[in-house]
Amino acid sequence: MTSPITVTTQEVQSFHQAIRDAETIAISGHTNPDGDCVGSCLALYAYIKNRYPDKKAEILLEPVGERFRFLKYADRVTQTPGEEPYDLFFCLDCSDSGRLARFGETFEKARHTVCVDHHVSNQDTFGEYRFVNAEAAATCQMLYLLFEEPHIDFECAQALYLGISHDTGIFKHSNTTRQVMEIAGALIEKGVRPEFIIDETFYKKTYIQNQILGRALMESILLLDGSIIFSVIKKKDMEIYGVDGSDMDGIIDQLRVTEGVECALFLYEKEEGLFKVSMRSNGRVNVSEIAQTFGGGGHIKAAGCTVAGDVRDTINNIAYMVEYQLKQDSEND
Ligand code: AMP
Ligand code: MN
Ligand code: MN
């Protein structure tokens, strides 16, 4: 049984003290914000609004996906930081300053910084106050533990539920612990409607999103006797369908559940010759380790990186590392 993650009373106090000591606060997260990243940023914003209404908080994030826009405060997300350095900069669900992309400079200039995260690849030099636990299923789970429960209102609860449900693959990945379910239950008591959040933000697809999913599955290829599956979508095809990265979110999950697969790879071309790589493992392969060799990172079973160059070389290199890990794993059996 997995034991619950904990934050100490002292950690809760220093988290709150950092907010109390600040007048201006920036809340930010990783590039290509996913459910946990958007959820964390909106939840913290809602919490500060409720608990510390006199603070001047801003959410600095890349534009949030259409499917998250019904959430309260999603319309407050901005890409334009204030001119003056912020007193406090929250970096949420983000393993390193490079992943803050265009907000990295604002982070560097801030008077104080806080990092709340759960990536195994998070570097321990990142952030002045650090609340980082790779055992946590989601950054939203950590925030829930850092927040004072009575000050979590419906808007905040909804955003936390979004993050926890997405990063657990809708409560089914191995990070779904008793504590995760108990937190989800507490959020439901705050008025969250699971079927609404899950359908609106996870399962619902536009026609075009379904088409590109179909295309990626049709063109997927098995390697290493079916232990690896990969699929690639080129820029010109993305243009034909009129899709961007956020339209292809579920593709990797569908590839991963292919019978016999140990490791799934999905690549799409962000710019000419520059590929975003998503990797998922079914347990025997540590994909975070592989992603880190390409300058990326993530979790043991879900990681990513961005790689320039010939896409076949990238796939061959990754396949070689997967094969090596699988061999090591069978030797250890
Ligand atoms: P993705 O495949 O983009 O859904 O990412 C899977 C996991 O790996 C997520 O938790 C991401 O935050 C993380 N991740 C993806 N790309 C990177 C990267 N370049 N550096 C660090 N972590 C990453
Ligand atoms: Mn994330
Ligand atoms: Mn996360």
C-alpha cells in the first residue's frame, strides 16, 4: 500500500507566510499547460482571491486550451507580465526554469520564488521555497495539502479536481492512492461534479481531434516485437487538419494501451525539423530517464522532451534505450 504524502505544519506555515509577505504575486506553470498545470494555477489564484483578497495576483501562462476555458478565472490568464519585478513568483507543475519558456525571465527577476511540483526530474536548485514530492500524483494534490481546507471554495475545488483527475488518467494510473481518492471525495463535497469536469476536459473531442487521433493510430508502427509503438504527425499534416499540440493530447494514451506494448512514443512536429516527443511506459521502462538524456524530463511512466533533427534517428535512439532498459529488467527478473 502506498502511504499518503504529507506536508509538515512548518511547510504549510512557510507557504502561507510567503504569500502574506508579498504584495504582488505571479502564478505560472509549464509550457503547453495541461490539466494539472492549468488546474494548479487557477486553483492557487482562486485560493489567494478567497483567503488573501488584498493581494495583487496574476496568472502568467500560455493560452489555456479551449476545453479548460469554462473554469472560473481562465479568462484572467495573461501572457504579458507586469513591468515591475513580482514580490513572489509561484512556479507550479514545472520541473525547471526552461519549462517556464517565455516567463523564465520574470521568474529570475522576482524577489522570492516558490516551486510546487511532483516531477521526478525536478532539480533541487530550482526555487527558493520548494514543495516538491515525486510521490504526489499531481501538483494539485500538493496544493490541496498546503491550502487550509475551509478556504477552498467551489472554484478552487473544481480546478484542483481537474488537475488530480487528469494526472491520474482519470483515477486509474498507479499514482491513484487512497489519499488521492479521499481528496477527490472532499472536493466533490465542495460541489464539484466529476462527470461534468471529466467529460468536458478529458473525453470530449472535436471532430478534427478525432480525425487526427484516427490518423495517428492508423499510421502507428510497432518495433522490438511489439514492445514499442510509435506514431509521428508532421507539420504539414497538422496544417491540413488545422490542429495544434493541444488537439493531440489523448493520442499517446491510446497508443499506450495497445496490447503487448511496454513503451509508447508520440511525436509531432512543432516547427520544421523540431519534434515534441511524448513517452509513456507500462511499468518496465523508466521514460523520465530517457527524456532527460534529450534535455527533457517528467515522471517514470510519463515523460517528454523536444528533439531537433531527423525524426527516424530520434526514434531509433529512443528505441535503443528502451531495448537496453528492457534487457536490464529481464536480467533482474
Ligand atoms: P507530455 O508527454 O507532454 O504529456 O508530458 C508527460 C510528462 O512529462 C508531463 O508531466 C510533463 O510535464 C513532463 N514533460 C514533458 N516534456 C518535458 C520537458 N521537456 N522537460 C521536463 N518535463 C517534461
Ligand atoms: Mn503538467
Ligand atoms: Mn502534474
